[in-house]
Amino acid sequence: MEIAPRIIIDEKVRFGKPVIKGTRVPVDLILGKLAGGMTYEQVMTEYDLTRDDILAVLDYAAKHLSDEEVRAIA
């Protein structure tokens, strides 16, 4: 099932975690690699992805986090 452009979930693929469509590459893995300092080009080469795949991961994460509600406790 496509949950965002280029991002799908399928219980038979990576235990239902969000992955890039047409791959078994989880969204959180790509986010972690970018956060760890890999460039787009390095990620694209390492996981055989396109720039659009990486941008879809970032868009999905941004939209997912924008719905998150955080409350400060004093």
C-alpha cells in the first residue's frame, strides 16, 4: 500500500516498515545514513536509489514529524 509518493508498506517486506517503492530499503535507514553524514550521491550509489527516492524519504519524514505533538513538562 502506498502511504506517500514513492513510499509503501507491505507486511511481507521488512515487517511492514515504510520502504522506498520497488525496493526493500527502509525509510529510517536512509534518514539515518543522511543524518550520519552520507551525501545524496553516496546513498544513491550504496542503495541503488534515485535523487527522487531520497527526496521522497525526506518529504515523508517531514510530513510525519509535522503531525507530531510534543508537550513540555515542567
